[in-house]
Amino acid sequence: MEFKDRVIVVTGAASGIGLALAARFVREGATVIASDRNAEGGAARAAEIGARFVAADVGQEADVKALIDDVLATEGRIDLLCSNAGIGVGEGPETPDKQWDLIHRVNVMSHVWAARHVLPHMLARGEGYLLNTASAAGLLTELHSAPYAVTKHAALAFAEWLAITYGDRGIRVAALCPEGVWTPMIQNTPLLQQTAISTDDLVEATLEVLRRDGFLIVTHPTTLKSFQNKANDYDVWISKMRHLRTKAMALLAAQVHGAAPGGGQP
């Protein structure tokens, strides 16, 4: 896929990965509709990069439908829908049901609702591209938050299902599975900070795969190697991940212990 003159929707576009993707698509010559639940901040960022802004909370199906309906009514089509918004909450099974429900709606159901409401339009045209942001946690795991690991596995599984089911009908699907990227999402995960890449680097990796109509987008060479190790010997992989989790928890404890007065980071 090339991006010039395409109509592209990006959710979670007020900051981080979503903002970086939206800005790059604008520079590529696309008509970009940026969306975020942060109406004030999202509108300001969209104006700065030259995108149109539509406020939406992707944790609510009505908002996802309204966003898609707005774009179809205004721009007339959607060539690429980047279902990017995501959150990280909770720790283990003790995480309250309210948080489990919230992260499930944002990290999983937002992709389902986006597909539900945009696929009829794309199928009628015989073409369209869905880019669903999951995480390397969907291929591997997440060491701090069970809800995050579970929902990112589900997000990747849904993207796979879409690609298998609709690929012969002109619908292309990509799953973005980054490791650490310098966004607010990793401010409390010092292990990821050690190898984090910039959002610009992530965008380059993403566009390279989209241009060749690929499916899986990874950002670190370690991702697929670890995924292969997981498949080759699950027991050994889990043992290694236990050791890595111990390291991650120690780094987090050191970060918290070394926090500057007032809660700031040193």
C-alpha cells in the first residue's frame, strides 16, 4: 500500500505511537483523520500536524461507530483504519473486575467494533487495510500486568482471524507488535526502557511492512527470536521469563526507591 491520497484513520492519536503514525501519514500525502478520547489535546495535536480530528472513546462501541460514520460521510471512504488506542492497567488476578473490563474493551473490543463497522464498507469496495496495534506481549507476554498480556494476546488472535477470513476478499490486515517504544506507556517499566526505540523508528518499521502488504510488524530483533524459543521449548522459555521477571521487578523497585521527592523520576 502507498499512502498518498489515501484516507487514513488513526485512533489514540493525541500522543505516542498514534500521533507519530498520523503525522507521518500526513507527510506522505494522505488525508488523515486523527481520533482520541482526549478531545482538547487531540484536536490541538491534529491541528499541528494537518489532520482532521474526531473525538472518540474506543472503549465504547457507539463512539467507534460514530467515528467511522463521520469519516464515511465526510471523506467518503476509509482506505486504512489504524486501530491503535490502548491502555495498560492492573497487575495479577487480584486486579478488580472493573479494570479487567476496561482494558478488555479498549485493547480488544475496540478492534472488534472497528472491524464490525468498517468491514461492510471495505468489503463493498473490495479493498481496505486494517492495522491493529497489539504488542510484542501478544507474541510473548508482559511481565508486570496480566490484563495487558491477556488482552494483547487476544488482539493479535483477532487480527490473525481477520487476515485469514477476509484476505481473499481484498482486505489486508496488519498487527503492530512493538517491544519498548519511548511513549508514556513505558514510564513505569524500566526493563523496556533499556532497549526502547523512538516513535520515528517504529513508524519506519510500520510503513515498510504496510508498503508490502505484510501482516506482522515487529520493532526489535529479539521479538521473533524469543517467539521461536517459546515455540521450540515452552518450559525453557517460561524458566527464562521467570528470571527476566525477577530482573524487571528489581529494576522497578529500584526506580520507585530512587524516585525524586514529589513523585518525579530521578
